[in-house]
Amino acid sequence: MPHNPEGWLVTVARNRQRDTWKSAAARTRSPWDESRDGASGPHSPLDEIDPDAIGDRRLELLFVCAHPAIDPAVRVPLMLQVVLGFEAAQIAAAFALPPATVAQRLVRAKRRIRDARIPFGVPSGTMRAERLPAVLEAVYGCFAIARNDADETPHDTPESMAGEGLHLAVTLAVLLENEPEAWSLAALIALSLSRATARQGRFVPLTNQDPGLWDADLIAEGETFLRRAATVTVGAPGRIQLEAAMQAVHAARRHTGEVDWPALAQLSAALVSIAPTLGARVAQAAITGQLSGPRAGLAALAGINPPPSGFQPYLAVRAELLAKAGDPDAAAAFTAAANAATGPVAEYLQARAAVLRNLPSPVHPDS
């Protein structure tokens, strides 16, 4: 099997067409067009087909913005703003950074591009591989920022940026064919989007959702993408593949009716070992709380230092664990988490705080 089957077919077809045009039979059947006698040979519509072309304008621009001369720390925010149209405040929330910091970085990056006259061009296949990690992060960021939009805007409509994230991920995976992280990203987004129908415009925690309301077609699609990622993986799975596998464990509840928490704990430990991001460590603490009790989860959270600007998932997980532990500080913790959130998530957290305030003061387990 050729490395690039489509490109191989185009090349063979182009060569065969040229041979036909140059053959004696073709010359004697019809008058010869003198324009074919140029040094470049006869023109074929196949000549205009580029087997290495990306074919999607947004993906092309994402690869352009991943130029190595641009500061790695600002490549993804730049792609999210310039190509995908997100505001600096939205990008800042996704990166747990102050909006002013992100805005300043974007301004400096654009000034450097202008002053250094950094050339913008769609990279070839070799350079594309070097820029792929940043493009994957940008597509992931697009979905992460817009995922709540899917509650009110179906993912298959042009207005849905969450749906755009899925489209870009699938297009990228098909384009690259044998890149496991690209297939894994498509799987992760499809599996996550499958649960939008269960929220119906409001926030419902994953463990409280009715799996019967999840989109079975998207789950099947995500599982197919994840299997494809596994078949092309060489060595240990990457970060996105592990995250997609965790989403698949949650999606399996639609079939089994249960969450395999030990499997999630194993995947989470593997994820933290290769990518100890703030989000991965908070997720691991939440899983620990489910398996070993809220006090164990709180102990795991205590080892994490959230950024000064606050990290909403950290605050929400801490509030939930405090509530399960019967801690009187849970209501205040839910309020703090609500202040760091927006939309349906903030409303849900505010409601949890209100319920706890109306309850009688609980007896502390250690008292």
C-alpha cells in the first residue's frame, strides 16, 4: 500500500493521460493542438490537483499561524482569535490566565509578525508535521471554549463552533491518515458532543445525566475514531488519546449503566504521568473522590496550586467534595466556583450554594 494512496492514484492517472495524448493513435485520430508541443507537455486537469493540499481554508490558516518564528506560548491563542474568531476573554478563561495577559500577548505577537515580516504560506507535508501539535491544540481549544454552545445550537448547524471543532478534527484526521492524536481528537470531541442533548440548555453534571438521552450516532462515531487511533498508534498512547479513552469510558455507561471508575483512575494516572496539566490533575482528584471518598479527593486537590485568577473546574470539584464530606464551607465554595463561571454552569453552582445555605448546619464528621 502506498504511503499516500490518493496521491499515487493521481500521479498514475496523470502519467497515463499524458501517455495517451502523446501516442500515435491519439495523434492520428484528431488534429494535433500545437499548444501541446510546449516544453511543459500537454495540460491535464489532473495537473491542478495537489495530493498534499489541505483542502479546508480554516485548517490551512491554522497551519499558517503555527509558524515556528511565532512564540510557541502564543501560537494557539493567536489561532483561536485570528482564525476561529474567539475573544481574548474567552481564550483567557480556557487557559486560566487573566484576560489582560492574553490580550497583551496577542498584540505583541501581531506586532512581531508585522515587524519581522514573517512569511505566511501553507506548509508542505514535512513542515506540516512540525506544526501539527499546535494545530491540534487550537482545534481542541475551539471545542473546549464552545462546548456549552452545543446545548442550544445543534453541532451540525453552521452556527455551532463546537460542531466546527468536530469538523476540523475529522478533516485533519482524514488528511493525515495515520496520526493517532488527530483521530483521538476527533473521537474526544464526538464523544463529548454526544452528551449535549442530555443537558437541554442547562448544566447537568455528567454523573447525573440520563445516558438514554445521549446521541448514539455520535458515540458510535467517536468509538470508531478511537479504534482507528489505536490501530495507528506506535508505542505508548499520547495525551489526547488518553483523554479520548476517558470519554469513551463515560460513554460506555449508555450500554452498561455504570461508570468504570477503576478504569478511569488508571487512565487518569497515565495521563498525569505524561501531561500533568492543571485540568488533568483536577480530574484525577475528582476520580479519587469517587473511588476513595471525598476526604481523599480533597487531599489530592490540596497538592494542586490553582492560578491566582482562579480555575473554575478546580473550584467546582473542591465545592462538590466539601459538600459530600459535609463540610460547612461547601456553600461558600460553590459561590466562589459560580463567580468564576458563566451561563448555565454558574446558575447550577449558585443553585447548589443556595440549597446548602437553606440546610441546617451539618455535624462535621471529625467532631
